[in-house]
Amino acid sequence: MAKPDSALSTAKRRHLQWEAMLVIVLVVSLVAGRVLLLMFLSSANISNMLADFTEIALIALPMTLIIVAAEIDLSVGSVLGASSALMGVLWHMGLPMPLVIVFVMLFGVLAGLLNGLVIVRFGLPSLAVTIGTLTLFRGLAYVLLGDQAIADFPAAYTAFGIETIGDSFLPMPFVLVIAGAILLFTILLQATPFGRSLYAIGANPTAAQFSGIEVARTKLKLFMMSGAMAALAGIVYTLRR
């Protein structure tokens, strides 16, 4: 029978081997892309790829924390769409853009709050709940905007969505991803009791509850965070279009 320390060492080695394989695949893919297409690693192409990746990355940041806590949020794409539609409608109504952004972010928080309340109050699986709210928010987006399009946003805001930082290849919206990664992973997840509690909740929520962790409130915060980031992604997506 293998000793616990030996089993742990084996698991770590396998984990490192898997990560090393991912790095190798990434490097091979980059080299192959560069050989097959000279423009593949150009600054313009990298900038475009990062810009297209921005909304996905913003949504993925809080989603990672939700997955650590053994939950899932499938409604984020619909929250993004509904936030984009709401942004267009509010701007078309004549509201100033800063107030529009505040209302859209508030909508995202409320959307996440709805998900979290249904999950923690009724004890329903997040998979089923967020599939339902996915349809709800998608329908809301259609009710708000229908088949219309609103694209006359202020140039100063659309410039943020499409321009880069100075002469670099880094798109301005991608700064939000970098800041979010630092705040959520470097600080929140690794250096706070809240972040460390997520691992306990994901491993055993009942044991976490008995150890003093407020499981329901923590999950509620996670889904509110997810809704807010999905709304932010919707704002970025709208300004880039």
C-alpha cells in the first residue's frame, strides 16, 4: 500500500507533466502558425486576438472561482447579451454614458443575485438554475432590443473598445482582464480568507459549513460577481462593435 506522501508526490508529478505538455503544445502551435503564415505573430494579429479574447476572459475570471466552489454559471452569455441590449436602449433614451454603464453593471449584479438566491434558498443545482435563467436573460435581450441595432455611441467610448495602449499591441479593454486577474486570483483567491474558503466549499460544503464558513453567502457573492463581470463583458463587447 502506497504511503500518503508518496501518493501526493506522484499526483504532483503527473500534474506537472500535464502542465508541461500544455506548454509544449502551445509552443509548437505558435511555431507552426508562424511558419505557415508570416503574419501570425505580428503585433496587429496578436492585438486582434487579444481583443476578441477580452470578453471571454472577463467572464472566465469569476467563473473559475465558481468552479472552484463546485458550482457553474451557464447564464453568463445571455447576461452579456442582455447587458449589451440594455446599454443600447438606455443610451437611445438619452441617458449619459457614465450613468448607462452604472445601470448596466447594476443589472449584471442583480442577474447574478437572482441566480444565487434561487440556488442557495431552494437548494437547487446551479446547472439547472442557470440553464433556466439563460433562457430568461436571452428573452429579455430580445424584448429590450428586438432586431434593431444601436451603434451611435460616443467616439471616446468606442475608442476605448477598439484602440490599443499607445503604440503597443495591447488592446485597451484587455487592461480590465489583467486588473481582474490580479485582483481575483493574486489577491482574492490566494491572500484572503474568502478565497481560501472556496476550496473548502468545493471539497465539502457541509464540512465547510460546520467549520464556520458561510457557504450560502459566499456562493451568493460569487454569482453576483459573475453577473457583474458578464455585464462588464457586455459593455466591452458593445463598444467594440
